[in-house]
Amino acid sequence: MLFWQILIDGFAISALYALGATGFTLIFGVTGVLNLSHGAIMVAAAVAAWAAAGNWGLGPYLGAMFGVGVGVLLSLATYFLIVQRLQRSRAIREEEKEIFILTATLLWGIMIQEAIAYLFTNNAKTVLPIVEGVVTIAGVRTPANEIFTACVCWLAIGALWLFVNRTRAGKAVLAASMNPKGVTLLGIELSAVYVAVWAVYGALAGIAGVLLGMFLGVSSYSAGPLTASAFSIVVLGGLGSVSGSLIAAYIVGYLETLTAYLISPAYRAIPALLLLVAVMYVRPRGLLGRR
Amino acid sequence: MLARILKSPPVWISLIVVAVASTLPLYVSGYVLGLLTIAYYFGVFSMAWDLLFGFANEVNFGPTFLIGLGAYTAGILDSLYQPPIILCIAAGVAASVTGGVVLALPALRVRGPYFGLTTLVAVLMLQNFVVVAAELTGGEIGLTVPDVISINDRTNYWIALGFMTVSGAILYGLSRSPVGLILQASGQDAVQAAALGFNVTKHKLAAFIVSAFFSGLAGALMVFYLGAASVGTFIDVTVGVQVIVGAVLGGRRTILGAAIGAVFLIAMGEALRPLGDLSTFIVSAIALFVVLVFPGGLLGMLKGAREAT
Amino acid sequence: MQMSCAARPLIGAVCVGISLAAAPLARAEDPGPIRIGVIAEAQAVAGSSIPSAAQLAADEINAQGGVDGRKIEIVSYDNHSSSAESVRAFQRAVSEDHVNAVIGSYVSEVVLALEPWAGRLKTVFITPGAASDLITANIAKDYEHNKYTFHGYLTSSSIARLVCDAAKDMLVDGLKMKTAVVMSEDAAWTTPLDASYAECLPKIGLNVLDHIRFSPDTTDFTPIFNKIEGEKPDVIITGISHVGVQPTVQWKSQQVPIPMFGVASQATNSTFWKDTNGATEGVAYQGVSGPGVAVTPKTLPFVDAFQKKFGNIPSYCGYTAYDDVYIIADAIHRAGSTDSDKLVAAMEKTDYVGTIGRVQFLPEGDPHVHGLKTGEGLITGLFLQWQNGKQVNMWPSSLASGKLQFPSFVKTGTAAN
Amino acid sequence: MSGSEPRLEVTGLSKRFGGLTAVRDVGFSIQAGEILGLIGPNGSGKSTVMKAILGVERPDTGSVRVDGVEVAGWPSHRIARLGVGMVFQHSRPLHRQTVLENILLGLLPDHLLAVLPDPANEARARAIADRVGLGAVLDRRPSTLPFADLRRIEIAKAIARDPKVVLVDEPFAGLTARETSAFAKLIAEMRDDGRAVLIVDHNVKSISALVDRVYAMYVGERIAEGSVAEVMQNETVRRVYLGGALETAARPESSFRDAQTPFLEVEKLSVFYGKAQALEDVSIHVHQGEFVAIVGLNGAGKTTLFNAISGLRKYGGEIRRQGQALRGKSAASIARAGIVQSPEGRELFTEMTVRENLEMGGGRLEEKERAERSEFLFDLFPILKARARQTAGTLSGGEQQMLTIARALMMKPDLLILDEPTLGLAPVIMEQISKALERLRGRTDITVLLGEQNVTFALPHADRVYVLEHGRIVWEGDPSRFAAEVGERYL
């Protein structure tokens, strides 16, 4: 019983982590950017969906789509207003651009977060769920919503996989992550690739945010922790390695669930962090890191 | 060389500024003083961070790890045994210096984002520890410290100002001294520095220790000013962001700029308080604007202006 | 002031204008208005009612000519729910804005950080919403230094006792329940709350099977609910304030078959139904007041006025903040001065019927000195439940306007039959 | 007093990186007051030797002795303190410090307590500055100085520590003729001070005036050692650098249809890297179907020229494709327009399979056409077919080079730019690639612009040859005349 509970709950939460982290690592792998406004974008998407579905009466489906749309817009804004400007800036020396992008995206994230708190206050909000009710799996009464979340996460990840491995645009993205110059020399416009990646990223983050909003609920406070968890998962899995982050997401997800069930909900986050620290010391590249 | 340091504009300008600042209590309200007191401590945080980033070229996302260690160690010691405050502060400093060494270990092995990450994780760890060890640290509740250095606005203000001035002088002096030169060389290109016979590891480690020393000291002093320590004040990542933004805003690799930036941030935040929730938004917006448009930071802008004329 | 504006961008500018204009204006006439500082969590559900309610009270008093001809002026500060910000705000209030008293915060952590400053800066300070017993304990420990702090809301332990009283009548006698699990957030105010729960629940015949404390930043309550369900209690006795939406929504979405009963501060707020998409249906919570419940003759007029002015129903600390302004005004009137020590003396003699009952402070020497007296004829508290979008009072029977009913997925009385 | 004991003695030095052996059993010694030239083409392992001496790389076997002290495996800074100095090719001065402070750095003790500046140092720094010719610019910031002065700072820093042994990495790269002689003088002075000097460079010629002895390396091993003259006469060396007797297949320029407006015209091209001018008034042209080779040593500017053509670099002057100016077009659009580069760095997608890499190249072709094309290329490079399912990263250097060329050919280029295709490859592999190019020329009328420092490889294919030196075209003509007129420089 307990075993199944842990198995099922861990699976759902991990799927959510995985989706969140995938976009984050994709962006890093292809554009080399660690986007610290990640959490804020997720929250923005969720809150947008909440407002659209509830306050403006668009209903759950349109609301969710609206939320994802907001995610994409914000992600593109992040690229055009901040990342691109910094990458092209001549005033900043190359080796310093990293810290500048990190600082700038952090500030940008705070702005988004504050804007949300200002417009919608910072109480937790839960997005109108698309599916309700519960089903019983292996004797575990599970919210349909939870299963729905896991499914959508995996659909999204699967879609990403197809995009990257089966479409030409996707291949270009993959190639760009390995060797941008090579891509240019083959007549593919890097700038186009980057825009595509940021759009895809926005969609992933948006979906993750909206699902989180339906499953657990979000508040503007969640932005920081969300970025942090994506960050740690991605590093655990190895920066830039999508499969790595998927594995890492499940390791972290189950570690947390196990701790919450077997030890105490209060210590939930700690084992994962310890593991992360250990990895940082023993194998800084992360589990599947290539760089 | 000393003569040159004294001649350099940033130094005598800041000397004048300090002189003026020290007279503020005579004609400024206690509230503004209280505000500046905090700002000055943040100034030290930012300067200590800039020593690591600007000179050792180590991007430390966990300044609050060092600050928090100092602050909480001092605070907890006081709330448990009430020894003389000076002892608590010493203990705080010791703790954060140890933390600095711990932080340095990975820094000397891993590069780039990985190190930045380790530091971030360090903060999360500390934060979780504080929450979990609630009975010791006050957890989410925050720790109320029985003693304060003084409840007199002016005294507190002068302590903070003096502390910032001294730290600034030392850090700036270091950055301009021969060791500072070596540190920069090590940060910029370890191979070349080693080829000149410098033990890069040794110098970077030293930088971490110095940075930790001042972070911890400032943290401990601030606890005994506020009379309370909470995760939200000393450890939370957003605090670290404020420290970093302060340094970048003021002009990285300048030490003094860091202090200016930090004070500016706090002052802005307060000046905009009437806007309520929007104040943070606007402060971040301004900071972002500076980062995007004047990467040199406030000092950079001034320099630019001077060279332009 | 800004806070109430915060919710309304449009008039924000106006409000800012006012609060800025306030400062110089004050200096002008003599002896000048009575200034009361309000430090609150503008962005939080509960906190946002505090400045609004205080302002409402001030307006009413001023409309009747103020206190001995002196107008009352509210100066508000948003503390972003942070102790440090609050300390700075407190300093500003006293040294910059020269307030005569401070009403502050529903967060115990914040109040505990401010309490020593009230003593240091010798300024009367009353909290409308914090519950931790430490607040009054500190006063008892060092009266001379801490006497400036007053606890304008129930202490955790008294709240716990009120919950037990209600549980006795409704759950044990009513639904024949025998077992309970206590679920509370890890925060300053719940430590004494849990202690009292542990003490009084068995007394009324509820056997406490387990006691779960979780970190206030918990987002996923699945493990917690599953654990509780595994232990098959008849009821979950809650102690939550910082969290609210998430446990409630997940309680519903996971269809936890056990009723939630106890303290759930966020549930007192009228927007809670919308925030939870109605998941709060059936949540039963302790309160000092509720919509449509005439605890005292003053209650309903206040709620109406508040709703008229701010468009929503006040949170629990709205009521107390409103009363606190009157209490301070009354004390200043009786003291005939705003001198802090005189004010403290006068406050201690307070006997005022407010919106939540009859307010009297416990005297020096009591372990809860400066805390509220509770019980028949003073403050009894209420027990309400969300029922299809409305907060309906169940207890005490004298004020009840409905009876407990839980959503279909909740199985009650299983233990009984 | 052991005058005969060598200052620096390297014996049996070997270093492997994963699979490949970078250096095998290298040994030499340098006396005080002697200059040894360590030469070899790219990938010959000479820089690995240098790093091993400096302690940047830890040698697998062999010993490195400084004044008889075994230092193999020591950390860099200890070796440096023992008296080994290094003049880096790429100068990275402290940008916010003055030239004086940069030199002072070299004089500082490795103490944490060195907080107070020592005036004596400043005097010494000034002396050194005057000696290397920086006296006039002491208080300027490096960013305001010409390239040559930045190199001077490096020399100043190196001699500031008064080292017994000085390693000099490609002293003349990117310098003008006049600057070159000035630097030669500085290095000669080091010798006269009784230091042991090791100069690392690509070929004998450029350093022949300076060195007492030469040690030539090729693919990680010693191929010759002795006086400049001896080494230049050495058969192996001549073969490595010049190849044997040439039989060239050159076609007269007049034989090409587009004689009046050549397919590609480069006119008065000049490119700067910050201070350093990489290209100066370079003018070349390539006809439809022509095979043009640009011969030049490393740092001569070949890659820069190609990158300018491919639109990867800003430039002054004109580049025209069939009369159309290319300025302002994005690199990608230039590639799409049929000017395709097979870059020196290969730039393969290392985690993709060989086939996927090719498909990336043929991305814009029809399914069927793409299949045909890859068949054609598999036939051209049979080894790639065998490796089709392997990821590019796992291929050997030679196979990677072939894949790079094949990937470029997948784009059906009008003009194929080959940048250093033989870089660090073993002779056998070069042979294979050479054959492939031969067949390519036979079957298609492809136009090729080849950049090489390996004359052996370049000449047999070329219709015309340009010689690029210090960013200038110094010779143009028929490959058959090459050996006689400019061959010597390429030893």
C-alpha cells in the first residue's frame, strides 16, 4: 500500500520536475544560458491560467492555453530584451557575459514575480483543474488530476523528443547545441534556431507552470524555489543533458517523496540537496554531463 | 604606490563622502540613520563579494551562505549563553571563515556555472538547516537576540559607518596592493600566473578567507543591530541577489563601487516604499536597466562621463 | 494606506499622495493629530485587512470629532512579511513619523521581533492577529521592559482551548468521534497551540493518534494526507495560517475522507472560496467573528461599513485591528495624554465591547499578562464552516445559524457506527 | 663548477591523451647561453613538450631536469620559482593596470603578506621596461598599446623573474618584419645573459638566424636534430615540409571560361584583431572549376581570409561572388549561396552519427537527391560508409577530417573552401584525402580554394598557388615554380 502510494505520488511529482527542468536544460544546452527567471515564468503562466480560467471565465481549457501562451511570450521577451542584448554587447568582455546574463535574468525574474504579487496579491492560487475526481490504482486513491499531470508532462517531453530527433528544425537545434559554428557553416541561421528554442522553452515552462498550478497550486513566492529546484535537478543530471535531467528529476522526486513519507514532510528537501552537494564534489559534471 | 593610491580620485572622493556621512546624525532623522545603518552593512557584503568576483574571478552566488553563518552563529551563541557580544561576533566570524574555506574547496576544482551552483546549493543547505534545527535557530520563526549593541540610532549609525569605512579601506587597499595584483593575475589566467611562480591555489584560498571574514563580521554586527535574525534577512537567496546586484550595479572590480551600489539599492528601496509592493519591482527594473545599458555600473558611468569630457 | 491601494492600481497614486502629504501636515497644528502606525503584510490575505480596518475605525472616530478634539491619523507600512522590514518600519514610525502607538502584524515571528523594540523605543504596540503565547510570556518575564506590548488577539493556547470546547460539543457529543490527528504548520504560534491541543483534546475524549508538523513552505500535501489517512482518525484538527489554499485544495482533489476542523486563518477570508475554486466546501474553522454573526451589536455594522468601503469582507485581524484603534483611542482619552507610560496604565484598565466581544487585558502577574481575557461574557470565539460559498456559523449554539455538513467524499461518524 | 651540466635536460619524455600519443620518447638538453629551436608542424606535439617542461601537463614517463633538479610532475609555480620562465604567444595582460604594474607583477614575491609595494621593484621594473622597449609607455593601459608592445610585456614579465631557462612560444607570430628583428634581438640578449632558451615554432626558416641548434618533431616524435643547416638538409624534414619531387596537374589560368569576371574575387582585403592586423590588402581570385591553393604558415592569415569570405569576420575591402558583393550577407546565407567551408576546426556534431552529420549537410536537398549524394560521398570516402552508424566524436582525426569535407560537399557547393585539411594527420591519411580530392577533381568540375601550410599536400592539386605571409600575399604563380622560388621558406 505505502509502496504503491510512494510509487504513484513520486511518479507524478517527478514528471512535473522533469518537465520543468527539461526546458531549463534545453536552453542551457543550446544557447548556454542559465535562465534564472525560469521559476517566475512558470508562476506567471500558472497565475495567468488561473486568472483566465477563473476570473475572466474562459474555462479550464482556454485558461490553460492562455497560461502557456503567456509563458511563451515571457520567454521570448527574456531572450529579446535581455539575453540577446547582453550576448551582442561589446561593452562586456566575453568571460563576463555569464555573470551578467545570470544577474539580469535574476532581476527580470524578480520583476515578473513582483508584478504578479502586485496585480494578484501573493496568496497561493490553484488553477481550475481540467479533470476532477479520483481513481483508485493498486488500492491507492489517486486524484485524476495527478494522473493527468503526469500524462501531460510525458506527452510534452515526448513531443520535445520527436521535435528534436524527427524534424529538421529540431535536428538543427540539436546540432546547434553541439556546435553553433558548424550549423552556421551549413547555411542555417543561428538566430532563427535560438528564437525557436526560446519559444519551445517558453511552451515547456508554461505547461509545467500551469500543471503545477492545477496540481499543487502556486504563489509568487514559489518563483525562487522553482528556479532553484530546476537548477539543482539540471546540475545533478549534468548541464545541457536532457536525458540527464529526466533521470535526475526522478531521483530527486522519489527521494523527496520517500523522505516525506518515511521520515517527515519537514525534511523533504534535504536528502536531495545532500545528494547534490555530494555530486558537486565527486563528479561536478553531473550524472550525464558532457561539458 | 601608496602615494598614488591616495592621489587616485575614488579614494579622496570617498574620504570626503565618509566625512560628510559621519556628520549626518547631526541633522538627519533617526529613521534615515537606521536605514543607512543597514545599507552600510550591505555595502560591506557587496565589497566582500566583489573581492571574490572582481579579483579572484570566482562567481559566488552564495554570499548569504557566509553572511548567514556569521549572523546565526553569533545570534545563537548570544541567545543560548549571553556571553559578551564581542565573543559572539568573534564566533560568528570564525564560523563564516570556516565556511569560506569549505566553499573554496570546490571553487578550486570546478569552473564556471558549476562553482556558481555549488555556492547556491550551499545557501539552500544552510536555509534548510536553519528551518529544520528550529529549536536552535528559531527556524522559520526567526531568532530573537536578547542583546543589542546599542539602541541609540546615532551610535549604531556610527558603528556601521566606521565599520564600512575600515572594511572598505582594507579591501580596497588589498585590491590595489601587490597581493591584489597577484590575485587578479590568478583570476584572469591561472596558467600564466603559475608560470610566474605564483601559487594560485594559495592566493584564491586567501581571497575566500578574507571575503568570508568581512561577510561574517558584517553579518554578526547586523544581528546585534537588528536584535533579530531570520532567514529572510540574512540567508534567503534574494538577499544574496541584492548583494550581487549591489556590486554589479555600483561597478564590479572596483570594491568602492560595490558599497555605492548596495547603499543606492537600499536607499532606492526605501525612497520608493510609498509605492508599496511596487517598490521592489521598480528597484529591480532600475538595476536591470543599469546592467543592460551601463555594464560598467555607476562608477563606470562616472568614469565614462569623465573620459567623455 | 498604500496597501489598501495596492489592491487597486487606479487610485494607488491618490493614496500615495495622501500618505506623503500627511507628514508635513501633521507638524502644522498643535497638539496635532494622534498618529497610529500600522505595520502589516499588505500582500497576504489576512494582513491586507489590517490597515483598511484601522483606517475605517479612524475615519469613524474622526467623523465624531476625534479624541478630545484630536483627529486620529493612520500611518501604514508594508513589511513584506519580513521581520527586518518590520523592525525598520517600526523605527521609522517612532523616530520619523512620531506615532503614539503601533498596531502591527498578524505574524507571530514579526511581532516577536518587534516586541523588544516596543520596549526599547517605549512605544505602545498591539498586535491584532499574532497568536504565539511567547508574546505575553515575554511580558510576564520582563514586565518593566516589555509592558508596552499588548496582545490584541487570542493566544494560541486559548485558541486551542476554544477549538476543544467546540469539538467537544460538535464532534464528540454530536458525531461521536473518538480519534484525531493534529496537523499544524511549523511556526511560532503553533508551538503553544499544539501543546494545548495535546493537553485538551484527550480531555474532551478525542484520542490524538498522531501529530504532524510541516514546514510552512510545503507545497505538496499528498504524503501528509496519505499518512493521516493511513492512521484512520475521525477528524483532522488543523493549525494553519501561513498556508491554507494548497492543503485545502489538495484535501478536496485527493478526496481525503476525513473532515478538517480547527484553526485555518486563511479560511476566515471571504476570497478563500475563489482562491480554492470552492475546494474549501466543508472546511470548519475557529474564528472570533463571521459574516452575519452578531457577536456583539458592533460586529455587523463594522462588516457592512468595511464591505462598503473596500469591497470585500474583513479577515479575522480586520475585526481586531478595528477594535484596537478604538481601544487605543479610548485609552488615550482616559489617560488624557499620549505619554507611553500613562497610555500603558490606561490600556491595562481597558474594558471595551468591540466587534469580537468584550475586551479586557489580563493583569500584571498573570502568565499571559496583556493577553485577552476569554470565556463567557468576554470573548468566546465562534466556529464556522464553508457551506456552498458562504461562511456559516455553527457554534456556540446561541449564535449558530446552521449545522455541520461535510462534502460527500468525507466519511464522518464511521467510528461511531 | 659544472659548466658542462645542461641548464635544461629532457629525456625520454612521453605523454598520452586518452587514445593518442602526443609525445613519444622526446629528449634534448640546452646549455646556459644556448638557444634551441623546437620545430614541427601543427599536431607534432611540440607544445605538449613545452607544457610538460612548464608543469602544465604532467608527463607520463621521462624526466625534466633544471640544473640537474628533477621537476617532472611538479606544480607549475614551483618549477617557475626554480628558474623556468615562459613567454606566452597570446598575451593576456591585466587590463585595468598600467604597463608598469603588469611588469611589476613579474617581480612580486609569492607571499600573502606582500601588501606594501617595494620601491626597489619599481626601479627594476622600469629598467626591464627600458630594456624591452616599453620605457615610453610605462603608464599606459595595455588596451591602448599596439600588438607588438603587448608581446613585449610578456617578455618583460618573463625576464623579470631572471629565469635560468626561458621557453618562447612562436615569438614572431603576427609581427611585422621590422618587429620580428627587434624581437630576435631581445631573445638573443636572453642568451647573452647566459640563459638557456627554448624557442618553439613551426619551421626552421623563421628562427634560423637565431637558434644554435634545432630539434625537429613530427607526429609526436623526433625526426631530426642538429645545426640549422643540417636540419634543413635532412631528408625527412624536407619530405615533411616540402614533399618529394612535384608532378603537378596545373591548368593555365586562361583555360577557364570566366576569365574576365572570376567566380570569386577578393580585393584589397584587410582584417584586424583588435590591435593586430591579420590581413593587409589581400587580393586573390578563383575561377569556376579552378583549384587554387593558398600556402602559408600558421598565423599567416589563411583562416582569417576564409572566415572573411564565409562572412564570419568583419573586413575592409571587397569580396565578390560572380560580381555580386558579399558584404552584409549573413554567414549562413553565403553558405546557402554555395560558398561552403570545410573549417580548420572541423566543427563536427560530435554526438551525432556520421550519417546524421551528412544529413545535416544535405538538409536542404530532396530525400532522393540526398540519398544519391551521400552514396556518392560514401564512395569517395569508403571508410565513412563503414562508420556510418558511429558518432562523429568516436572517429579518428583522419576520419573526422574526411567527414568534415564530405559534410561540406553534401551542400553541393559551387566553391569548396578547404582550411588545413591535413592538420596533424599522419602521412597515410593525407595520402587518402589527397586521392579523394584527385577523384573529386576528375569527376566533377568543382571549384576549390585550399589553405595549407603543408606544401607537399597542396601543390599536386593546385592550378595556381598564392603564398600568404604575415597577412600579405607575397607570391603568386604556377606550382611548378614554387619549390625553386619560395620553397626554402617552408622548411
